[in-house]
Amino acid sequence: MKEQDLKILPFPRKVRLDGGFVQMRPYVKTPKGRIGSFIPEEGDREVKFLQNSALPPEGYRLTIYGKGVEISASAYAGFLYGAIVLDMLVKQFGTYLPCLYIEDEPMAAHRGTQVCYAQINVKYREKWLKKHIVDLAKLRVNYLYLYLEWDYAFPSLPPLSGKEMMTPEDAREIVAFAKGYNIKIVPACNVLGHTSDFLAVQYLNDCKENMDGETNAKVSTARALCPNNPRANAIVFRALDDLIDAFQPEIIHIGGDEVEHIGGDKYCRAEAERLGRTGVLLSYFVKIRDYLQSRGVITGIWGDKLLSLSEENRYDGEKCEEKYLPKNLELLDDLRHGTIVYDWWYTGGSEKSIRFFSEKKFNVISAASVHGCMTSIPSFDQQLNIRALFIDALDYGVKGGLVCDWINGMGYHAEQAYFNFAAGAAMLWSGTDKDSFIVNCSREKFEKDSLFVRYGTTDTALIDYFHEAGDIYGKLLSLFPPDRKGVSIRKSVFYTDNPLMVYIKNITDLDGKLGEYEKSVRRISVLYKKAEKSCKDDGYFYALKVAAVAHGYILRAVSVMDKFYGYYDAAAKVQYTDGERFGEYLDLCARTLETLKGAYVPPIRFAAWMHENLGLEESSVYRLKGARKNLSKLIRFILRLKGNYRPLPAIARISDSLFGTDRDVWWKMRDYEWIEEEGEFKKYDVELGFYYERLDWSHIKEMEKNL
Ligand SMILES: [Zn+2]
């Protein structure tokens, strides 16, 4: 056996095998904190915990030798991590443990991950979050960010976020629970931009940033809070107080990314004149930072909007106007005290921005993403993007890293992204550089070890399943063009009640390739079933089925609808020449579509399970049930066309007219035929029935001047 054969994740900085094995069942008599979750209280050799204040804060030394097991550390975190690693060894070797010595400590002090509750409003499920915390602790993650935005039961505000949101009691419970696993909870509430859900209620209509009177404030659809509106400020400060009371946090992340509307209304205009728009943002953050600092809390801010002060803004190219730059740089220098800036890049490294923030002496955390929301199933390819970012982070010696999860919904949830969280966590613990995937851990080793640590198996079916379904250049996704490899696959299943949409969205890519697609879909289905048997189910394994469910449904629906298309087209060709065959073809169409009804069962079951167990949006269930109902409507309509005078409408028109809301600008295509239909088939609504053209008279004024 070699050191590399040990299935420890993240792999320790130093391991020495001392040769030989000892038969023993280590135990701990009175376990501190959560150590008892990793070492049993019964056995034949008591684990010795040795205090050694010379060791680094989260470091530990683990010795297994003839007499037993010793774990040395300077603090609780190190003892906990020693116990976790011992547990991994017991899982691999049972009662016959290898004699060894491990010396380990983290490369980065701050190792964070984020779960997203806002953006499609994920209901709070305590059981899952606790399980997730244990998973993260094993990866030695020490900060868990909860992206709440405003989806939290703020006691000082009306119940604006709806039911089943995390409450202050939940927060206290989870903070205490996580503490035992050396994880600090960071609540994240976006106090500026990204507040569209929050601001979509009339109660807050006057709190929006209304840009330059562009729209009357009464009907504004702005998606940001005004930073200077006294009522908006009061609400933000009440919310921050609520978070402090419940979470007692070290950090509150206040967002501040992608702010599209700022500095344009009556409350902000004077300040914007004086400081520019970035200045309005900075002075708001300074105001909040001052308050949080007075309450002993660090302020977390996304970095992107601050990059307008850098020489080169990789984020959106926006640059601060020269005349505002000196004042803004002063504000930026003030802001860095008591603040952490999160330099986020989800598809690669960040040398330029990280250099900018480091030069400005900020505490920086590099934020990557599992990218689950953008993909059809979390792709292992994303681990390379995370790596590129963390190589830069570790090169610049920043405080640490964060791996974010965003937009859980339409079949996707953070639970599916374990391997990408694990890769990021291992990179932050062990380090990563240009020569290694993770220091002391090749990509292959990482995959096998993470599989063993999480699912207790050496059978690679699950890893193969993820590769087959998620590799951007794999056989399956190669069938789809770049803009349709990702979330659009899940959307065509979970995001519509229009039964034709799955065909319309996928036939362009799959026409003539259905045989090839079928082979890939079969393979992922077989791999999933194999993985289901070999992997230990912690109660959430079924969530990983998303790719098999989605592609299984798409395959069946597109194949059946393509057959239907053939009959429908044949019917159209003989409509005015052979009435009998016309009717027969339409009957065939209806019978063909009938066979599709069963195809809705697996995705409906999946979506319902995801809602119940992970709190994922319930609308997917309703949409799929709606699609099934609308399939019956489609069948009735096809049969009705038998006796109809009208030429068969093109399939794409049926989709829009029967199930969608038409979006034609001037008129609804063949409007007269839909108006003359009866009952449920009568359609007359057109969403953009007329539009307002913006009239720009400035050039007229110019011409007038010159007259
Ligand atoms: Zn304003």
C-alpha cells in the first residue's frame, strides 16, 4: 500500500505510512462537541486527544500505532478534523487500521460554500440543511453562506417572502448545530440590487430606485432598492438587526452585485452629481459598514461594481468618470476597513481583479460557482473553472475562497452539486497550482475518493453517470449546440405547461440524431440504476436522477411528437384531396399523442419529491401536470380539426396559439380562425397587442436651432 491509496478527502498535506496494521476499534469516552458523530463511544482502544498549542488553529496530527490512536491539535477544530479523518480511515479499513502519521493544516483560512434560498424561492428544509452541513464538515468547509436575499421570515417586516421561509428560531438552531462542525453561518441579504422578488410587492413600491424619472415611480419595475430613500433605509437596517439577532454572525454578506439602477431618483440625484453613480454605491456601503461595525459584524460585498474604479474592468467594462475618481478612491479606501470583498468569477481565473483588490488592501475572498444553475446537471468541467480561480487566489495569498450555488429550481438543487463543492473545498484545504489538480491529489484520485467518502463505494457508475450526462464535450451534450447544452434542457422539461414546447425546443438539435440520442439516454439511465445500487443512499440520492429523468422525458416526448408530426404532415397534404385518409391520419395523430401520457409520470414524481424534500419550487409539478392536461387538449383539438374547414395550422402556430400567449406585435397570425373556434379553443389574446414607440425629438430641436 502507498500513501496515495488512502481515501482521505481533502488529502492531508503530509502522510507517512509506518508499515503494518493494527487491529482495533477506536472509541471516545466523553466526546466533545460533534466528535461523537465520527468516533463511536464504544470500542477497545480509547483515542487520546492531546492539546498542543503550537499547532496551527485548524491543523491536527493523527498517529495510529501499536498502542492506539492519538490526535493532537491546538483547538476544537483540529480535534474535530482529526476525528473526521480517522472516521474516513475506519470506513476504508474497518478494524484493521494502517500504522501511520498525518500532519495536516489548511492552505486557506476561509473555506466557504453557499446555498441559495432566494431566486425562485426555495422553502426551508431543516433536515436537508443539517445533513448538508455534515457533508461540508467532512470536506472541512468552515463557512456556510445562506443566500437569503429577502427570503427569510424577518420578524420586523411583514411576511413579504411567503410561507415556509427560514425563521429566527431555525437560524438559531442551525447556527448552534453548525458550530459543532466548525462551520460559521453567514447570512446573505442583498440590500441594493437583485431585489426584484422583494420589490415586486406594492408595500415596497416606493422603495425602488427610480431611474431619472424614466418611468413614473407608480409603475416602475426597477430591480434595486434606493440607497438614500429613508423608508428603504429603515427597512434595510431593521432587516440587518433581525439577522444579527438570530444569527449572531461574524459576517453579513450584503450583496451589492449587478446593480442596474442606482443614483437616479430624487433621493440620490444630488449625491450622484457630487460623487458619480459608483460614489452613491460606495457611500451607501460605507454607511452600512459603519452600522455593522458598530454591532461587531464584518460587511461582505461582491466586488463587481467596485471594479469600475480599476484600470481595466473585466466585469462589465464600465469605468468611473475621471472627475469622480479621486473622491471614489477615497471612499473605497475607507470602505476596506471592516469589509470583505468577494471577487466573483464563475468561468475562470481573476488575476486582474484580484490584483486590484489586493493592491487596495482589501480582505479578499475569491468566489467561484458550482454553476449548477447554468447546466443541465452539475458539470465536472466546472471544477476546472473553480481551479483556475483558486490558483489565482492562492497565488495572491488572499483570505480564502467561496464556492457558490445559485438559482435552485427547475429540477436543480445544491444537493446535486456535491462533487463541485468538494473539489473547491479540497483545493482550498490542500492547495492547487498549475501542476496539480489539487496538491497531492490527481483528478482521478479526487473523483474516486470523493465518491467513496460521500457514497461509500468504489464502483464508479455514479462518476461515469455525471461525466456522461454533464461533460460539455461528451457524447450526450455534443448533440446540442453551446447555447442549448445547459439549463435549457431542464427548462424544456420543467418550465412549461405547453406540451409542444419540448418538441419545438429540441427537434432542431435532435432531428436525424434521435438514434444516437437514444443510445446516450439509455447509457445514463443504466449508469444511474447501477449507481443507485452501489451507492449508499443518505436519503437524497434520488435528487441526482435529474439528468436521467429530464433526458428520458425529452427522448420519449420528441420521438412520439416526431411520429405525430409525420402523420399530421401527411394529413395536411391530403386535406383537400382525400377526405377519408385525412380523417384517418388525424386519428393516427391522436392515438400517437395518447401514448405520451405516461411520459409525464417520472418528471412529475421527481419534481414533487424535490419540493417535498429539498424545498424546490412546486410550480414545476404544476407545469408538468398542466402540460399533461394540455396534451389532452391538443388531442381534442386535433380530432376537432377533422371536421373543420380551416387548413391545418402549422405545428409552431398551434404551440403559440393554443398554449402560449401570443406575442405578435401588430396582429395575431390568422386571427380570424382562432376567433371562430369554440369553447376552450377560442383564442383572441395577444400579449403585446400594441406597443409604444419611443419618440426622440432631440434632432428636431437641433434642426430648429439651426433655422
Ligand atoms: Zn435613489
